[in-house]
Amino acid sequence: MSGTAIVPGGSRGIGAATAILAAAHGYAVCVNYARDEAAANAVVGRIEQAGGRACAVAGDVASEADVMRLFETAETALGPIAALVNNAGIVDRAERLEDMSLDRITRMMNVNIIGSLLAAREAVRRMSTRNGGQGGAIVNVSSVAARLGSPGLYVDYAASKGAIDTFTLGLALEVAEEGIRVNAVRPGIIDTDIHASGGQPDRVAALRDTLPMRREGKPEEVAEAIVWLLSDKASYATGAIIDVGGGR
């Protein structure tokens, strides 16, 4: 692999594992983060210590200006964009829909849906052969919640990931003749701190025995699927959604 991969939300969890693995496969990697500069720099440090090239760029994917600056900075620092992993996403505390505020719902949709569309737009503008680009690959990070609906927990999050599934298929068909492949992965219960950010730090342990494989997944296991979809080994895969949920 070659070229620059942009990983929004690349400072932790699945994003960090993906950034490190993509770099090991030859990509220069731009690690985007919203708040935790130290964590993003730590990911960059690991990549550079292994002989790779990387940079960290702050920005909120829900902001058009931030997304445009992210792509411009990555391209200037590392070279032409060849891959995008739309990993940035948020969850919130467990609530029924009737108790959710407009601010919560709006923020969920802005980050999880609009942020992914904006980043993909900037990627297509650069990668599409229709625009003089050399092609590339986009992988969207969805969730098994898109299939399950997450009733009583966060139907807004599940709905946002259902939108990502539809977006993946639509964009894949839109740019199929332009050298860009668009796919998605749907992680299940993965051992990351997103559960704590949603006010459920013990969620993984609580659900472990209900999972078909009787264990949670690791970020690195999801990263393997993502990087495969980015690679030429997946050269005839577009519009695909791969569940990485341990059978859930």
C-alpha cells in the first residue's frame, strides 16, 4: 500500500489500532482527534518508531471547516490521499427516545453522519479519476447496532449507524467507475472506552457471557478487517458491509 490514509477519531480504540496497522502496511497516516492531543501524538509516535510516517491533526468532523483543514493539512504533510477510514463517532448515555434532548440527537447525527459525509466528500474530490485523482478506498465504521436498533439504550446512535450503512452502498455505486471503493465494517461489542464515554464503563463485562463467542472483540481485530478492505486484496469489493461482531 502507498499514499496517505486519513483516520478521523484515530487517537483511541479502533481508530488507533487501524492507524497503526495501516502504517505497518505502508500508508502514511494522518491521525485526527477531537480533544486528546496526547493520545493522538502517542499513536503518531508508535508509527514513527516503527519507521512509518504520520501526523496528528485536531478537528471536529462535524465542522466543515475542520474537515477541509484536516484534508489540506494531511495532503501537505504526507502526500496524496489514498484512503479514508470514517471512524470518528460518539455515543451517549442510555436513554429512551422520549427522554432525549434535541441537542443530544443533533450532535449524534452531526458527528456520526454528517461528519462521515463531509470527510468522504473531501476524499472523493481528491481520489476520483473523474477529478484527475488516482483512485483510492473508503471504509466507513458502522455498528452492529444498525441491525439491532439498541432499544432502551441509544436508538439515536443505532439510527446514525443505519444511515452509514445506506450511505456506504449509495456512495459505492456513485463512484464505482471512478477508481474508488467504498465499504464498511460493523463492529459488535469491542473492548474500547466508547462504552465509558456513554456512561457504561462495565458494559463489556456485563454482556460478555451473552455473546456467541463468549468474549468481546479487540480493536485490532476490527482494524484487520478495515485494512483488508483498504488493500488491493479487496480489489473487487465495494458496497460491502462486513460484520465484525463475534456472531452477535
